[in-house]
Amino acid sequence: MKPSPKQQEYMDLEARYGAHNYKPLPVVLNKGKGTKVFDVDGNEYYDFLSAYSAVNQGHCHQKIVDALVDQANTLCLTSRAFYNDCLGEYEKYVTDLFGYDKLLPMNSGAEAVETAKKLARKWAYEVKGVAPDQAKIVCCEDNFHGRTISIVSMSTDPDAYGNFGPFVPGIIKIPYNDVEALEKVLQEDGEEVCAFLVEPIQGEAGVVVPDEGYLTACYDLCKKHNVLFVADEVQTGIARTGKMLACEHEGVRPDIVILGKALSGGVFPVSAVLADDDIMMTIRPGQHGSTYGGNPIACKVGMAALQVVIDEDLCERATVLGERFRQGLLDMNDENIELVRGKGLLNAAVIRAHDGKEAWDLCLLMAKYGVLAKQTHQHIVRFAPPLVITEEELDDALERIKRAFAEYAKK
């Protein structure tokens, strides 16, 4: 896929003046609506990444955009030095919707993860009674929770942690989808463990869905050992997997929930941490915060984005169309597809390398046929279209993906 001179000009600007911390597909977008995006040459694509599941409600959803514009014309930012007339309403809306006592507003997913980790440690010392500076957090191998120093201290991906040390202590890493590993750690170190931090489905690892019952068993172990069960629902939350929270598939109510991405429908950076009073109230004035967290625009956008999910029944759409999409991939009977996995409209295909070509090459071919997706690692393609996609659009996209696979197989 060779970019046009016009696209190359924009790409060269980024290469010259921007940090080289991403490797995007060679397509320059300048417009989006619903399930589709358009490049600077006017070419149309189905978006099957949804900004890593931030655009669940579709690009530029009018109700969300209107909420942003209306508030931006009224009051944008007060900081938390003063009250504003939006934050309390937003906090009540979200806590009522998800069933928690309190919300702590932040901006990015990584900030929300850091907030949850701080909350867990504070709770450990002030409620559980862990000795000072001895609290431990258990996480899973192959996780992706963000890219701050504290978070990459939990990573097992050399690209994420390589040459960024020294790392934050107090982290225990165990295999994902391994209840016995968690049980062993809690038996040995449970008195000092404050939290088990887990993705209900590991997204960056390749949409790895754990065995049925895994989350429930881990939650039960946490309760047995007085450890907080912390769910990173930044990517899996807000209807992506067919439930408002992916943990709901097993009836698990996390002690702490981390939200981001689709909390704003991709219109504005908004994240949040949810917990009950016994955890949230351990943090007092001056101990944590954010200048932009809880700003009026974020509050109005967040409420509008969640209301769209409810009004348009996007949980049900994700369930029905997710099954349709996975079956569509399987029906291709393509020898280059080794495995299809996922839940709702968060899915992935594990593919075979073919004559030196890998997942990146397949993504280039899909872009050629009008479907934008992104590889994770060398052999997995993640598929996550906006949840507003129609059956007709999904079927059309599947036909395009099929054509890309056919060309991928050619020598």
C-alpha cells in the first residue's frame, strides 16, 4: 500500500517533527462518521480498530459532539480548586449506572490505572493494616495497562519496559488465566497483597479470553484473603464485549473498576475509577488529583457517551454482531487463520506467517480493500469496529477482509 504524495507529505511532517513512538499504517485520515473514516484523498474505510475501542459509539456521534460543543461554549475548565455545576451530576450518573458509591475522575486510561494502584495501596495501609511500604500488587503476564513507569514495571513485554528502569517495587507477576498461580501467591504473600489487577480480556496480548469461571475464581480468592479485585475495563468496558463491563459476564463486581476510552466515545479524554466508600475515602484532599480531571466538558461528554450506549442498546448489538463476525471469519475456511477468538465485538484472528509476510502485511492489504485494523505482535490481527455497525456493513467488511486474506495467501 503506497501512500499518495499528499498523504506522504503529512507523514513526512510527523516523521520530521514528532517523536517516533508509533508505527501507524500509511493512511492519513481527516474525517470520520459512524463506522467509517476517510483519508485526505477522499478514500473511505471501515474502522475496525475504533481507536482501540474508544469509539464504540461511532465516529463523531452527534449527541456526544453536541454535548462537547454546548459545554465548551459555556465553561471549559475550573480545576478542582472550585466546584462546577457538572461534576456532581456526572458522578451521580455514573455511580448510579454502575452501582458504586464514588467516582474519581481522571483523563487517560493510564492515569486511571495509576489512581487505582494508589487507592489499593492507601487502602492496604489504612484499612487492611499492611506494614508501611510493604504493600504488593499482583498482576498478570502479557498485560497492558498503559505506559507510565509504574505501569511498565508490571509489564512482561520488552518493548514496553526495555531500558526504562529502575522499576517500581511491590509487583508480583503471575500467568494469566491461571487460578492456581494466584492462589499460591495469596497463600504465600496474602497478608501483604493489597490488590489483584487484571484485564477481563487481555486486549493488547491479542484478545485473549480467559476460561469461563476464571474471573469468579480469582474474585473469590481475593475475598478469602482480603485482597482487592481490580478490573481494568478501559478497553473491555462500555458495551464492547456485550456487557457494560466485561466482568458482568461472570457476575463479578470488582472492588475497583477502571474506565476510559469509550467513556467519552472518542470525543474527549475522559477516564474514571469507581469504588465504594471504604476504599475511595482513604484518599483525602491534597493526596491525589488532576487539573483537568472532572472538567465540565469531560463530565457532559461522559454522560452523553454513556447515554448513547443505553439508548442504542449497544450491548445487545455487540453480542449479536460479535457472534456474526466470528462466524464470518470461520466461514472463510482460510488456511491462514489459525484461531479466531473474542467476545462481543472485541475479536482477533491468529494468522500464519506466509512467505515472510506477517500480520502487518495483512493489515496493509485490508487497508487496500477498505478496512482498517491493526496487528498486535507479529501474528495477530485485532478486529474491533464501532458498536453501531449494521449487519450490512459488517457483511460488507467481511467480504473485503476475505479478499485481503486471499491476496495474502498468494505467493
